Amino acid sequence: MMIKFAGVLLGSLLLSQMAAAQVDINKGKRIWLSTCIQCHNRDPNMKGSIGPEVVDAPMEVMLAKVKTGKYPEKLPAGFVPKRKTKAMRPLPQHEKDVPSIFAYVQSVKKK
């Protein structure tokens, strides 16, 4: 029960951070199309040459991958990485843009 509560609390915290950040779907799309598609597919719903589809990745996973190039030490409940590779390079210059990138990715989600 405590773990479930912690997950809800973390999810609420991330949503409040996303709301507090300037979310700009168009900026997220520009970053996705100029940077992310080097490894991921143009369509976030599909696998890329190196990177997996990302539409099911929680924002906390996306934030950790962008910031450090690694998955968080503790993965969110129910999330299973699509690939076990460690090919992602850190992109800390886009850390502040993760809410916008996440919003863009979610806006095109087909599943």
C-alpha cells in the first residue's frame, strides 16, 4: 500500500512539475524532429534504428534518459524497457525541454 501511495505521489509531483514548466508541444516536436530522430523513429509510436518507440515511456523515464542516458535506478511500476541497450547519450541541454517533448510524444500516441 505504501509503495502504491509513493507511486501516486511521484506521479502527482511529475505532473505538477510538468504544469509548472512551460509546455510547448511545438517546441517538443521541433526537438524530436531535430535531435531525437537521429536514433528514434520520426513517429514516436515506431521503433527507430537504435532507439525504441517511446510513447509508453513515463515522463520520469524520459527525463532520466535525457538527463543521464540511463534508466532510473528504480523503474516505475509496470514499465518495461523496450530495449536493453545502453546506446543513448545524455542530452542534458534538453532536460528543461522534457515536458514539451513528452507532451509532443503523447499528442501523437496511437496505442
